[in-house]
Amino acid sequence: MIGEKILSFARELYPINRSLTGIGVRETLSRIKYHLPDLRLLEAPSGVGALDWTIPDEWEISEAYIESADGQRIIDFSNHNLHVVSYSSPIDVTLSLHELQQHLHSIPDKPDAIPYVTSYYADRWGFCMTHRQREGLRDGSYRAVINSRKFKGVMNYAELVIPGASTEEVLLSTYVCHPSMANNETSGPAVLTFLGKWLLEQPRRLTYRIVFAPETIGAIHYISQNLNHLKQRVVAGFNISCVGDDRNYSFVSSRKGATLADRVAEHVLPQLSSSYVRHSFLERQSDERQYGSVLVDLPFVALSRTKYGCYDEYHTSLDDFSVVTATGLEGGFNMVAQCITALELNRTLVATTLCEPQLGKRGLYPTLGGGKVSSSVEALLNVLEYCDGSEDLLAVAERCKLSITEAAQAASLLERHELLREIATPLRK
């Protein structure tokens, strides 16, 4: 059921023409805010520095097309917003096919796909089309029109902070700059919106910070504004991208691969698929590049169903709702929710008695001896044995070959009988 709700919202977001800046980003954030009323809509003016970068001018486009000499529209931006190179400069010119070819983009080995092409930081113009269309062009003159403009405006982004009992934070991030592609990146904002709604209904030990921003420059600006806070508070972070297909589960590890976020992903994903893929930080491509970069160094990984760049439809018009499904989105939602649950359950505990306690008198052990103890009793004994205060419950679960949920249930029962007690330790050491 949750998958169908997320799919409906993804279909709502899909047609919006998004780029780094502009009305498409604002409309997307407005639709997210409808579901998350406390979402803070923020902006950064064009030309403002963001670490080594600069917020770009705002880009606006109203129409774009290529027309043959007889007035036939060859391609039209109104039919698919991937037809125009994002951030194209305005143009109205008649040129030969040879001249036009210098401004066309297609993919020879994907003849029916319109590619996704951008030119954010250099002035140029261009069109994208299927290679089959391109091969069908005949010699002659063509009129190319792009009604666009760049101007001093703003870059929009948004955040939602959902407080918990602790000031330790989990950072959840996705990006809102990609136009009509269903998996990359309509699925991320859609899934994270419904995760935010779910989190608001849960009892929370940790605080959650959810960020919707344009990729790269949005994350860099957000870090530049919040770095000290993030470094002090964030215990784990997840970039949510390409979480709508049914094919697999995967994550991109942190820079050194040993943070709490890595450990949680490595614990949860094998429970979802035995064929899950752990990608090295060397394969990073999304905002884990910024949150996990060398001098920022947050405990941050990227979560995906099939990782960006690892499926055939990636960055093309073929990335549609034949790729993204309700069950795929539900799987993406559950993957992130289970990672959050693991973090919520994770604590550090220590035993309170010397030697093995007598569980029988507490009703925790069979009083008739000689047989094999049940798996639940074995879990109690093993969790008790490894809770020495030096490792957290996630590590204990791994040692005992239990899920974090099973280990937490055993620990709670032992706590009730005063055989374990929690000790205060920061999650991010």
C-alpha cells in the first residue's frame, strides 16, 4: 500500500522540468511541503560563494523546438523536457544540418532513448533526441529555437528537522534537480517525502534532518551553512537515490568504509537480498561525494535499489515507469526505514552479574534439563555474553548472527530482569 502511495506522488513529480534552479525546483518543493507542512523552504542568491563554488544564475525556459524548412516540428520541448540541454542559452537561428549536428546529442547504442545532458557552468545550447530520429534527418535548413533566460535569482532547497529525545542526528538527503526520469531522480524525493511522514509518526530516540536540494551545488551550499553543526551532531547519514526499481539493493560506502552508516547498511541490505551490492567510495557519483568528502567526513553512505549508472536506462528518457514500480518504491522505502530502525535500536549495554545468571528462576530457561535449548534462549545467553560495554548492540547482533531486531528484543528482556543495563556512549566515536 505504501508503494502505491509513493508511486502516485512520483507520477505527480515526474513531468516537472527541474534543473539546478528555477520554477521546477520551487514547484517540486511546494508539492513535498504539502505532505510535510513543517518543511522549511530556503534559498541562496545567485553569485553567492559556496566553498569553492558559486551559486549559478537562475534558469528559465518557456519553449524550445527544432523545425524543418517546411515548418514541421522535428522535436519539441513540450513533448519531453529532456529534449533540451539543461541550462541552454537562448537561440533563434536557421542553420544547415551540418551546423545543427554540432548541437545535437543522441546515444548510438540506445537508438530509442533521449539522453539527459546538462551544461550548468558553460554557456552553450543544444538539443537531445533519439539516435533513430537523428539518423532520419535530411539535408536542408533547420530552425532551432530556445526561449530561455539566465538571470540573477535564487537556488531553492529545503530542510525538515524532526526532533527526537537525543540531539544526535541522522541526516537523510536527496536531490531535486533532475527532470523527467523516474528512478534518477523522481524516486528519491518521493520516497524521502513518505519516510518523513512515517518518521513523524514514530517514537524517536534520535533527531532526523531531511534535506532536499539540487545535486552537488545544493549539498555544497548546505554544508557551507551547517558544517560545524553537522560534524558535531550527525551520527549517520544516507543519500537516497535511485530507490524505485525492482532489480536489487545496493549502497556506496563511506570514504574509509567503517562508519556507523556503513555498518547499518551492511547489516540491513543482506536481509533484503543475498545479491545486494556494496560499491566502493571510488564509485561515488552523487551527494555522498560532498557529505563524505575528505575535510567534511560525515559518516555517510548512499542507498539505492540499483545504483545510478548501473542500469541501462540511466540518464535517458527510458528511465520511466516501466523501470520504477510500486513494489520497487516500497522496497526502497523499507530499506531506508530498516536502516533507521537499526539506528534507533542500537545501544551499548553491559552485563550486571558475575558468571552466567540463573535464567530458570526468572522463567527464562526450561527447568527440565538435558535437551537442546531453544533459539530464543540461545539468543538471550549469547547477547548477554557479548554485552560487555565495549561494543554496541549492532556489533553484538553481528557476532551472535542475529538481526538487530532480534538482538534488541533479547536485550530488552534481559534489561527487564536487571541482567543488562545501558551505558551512555556517543554513537559517533
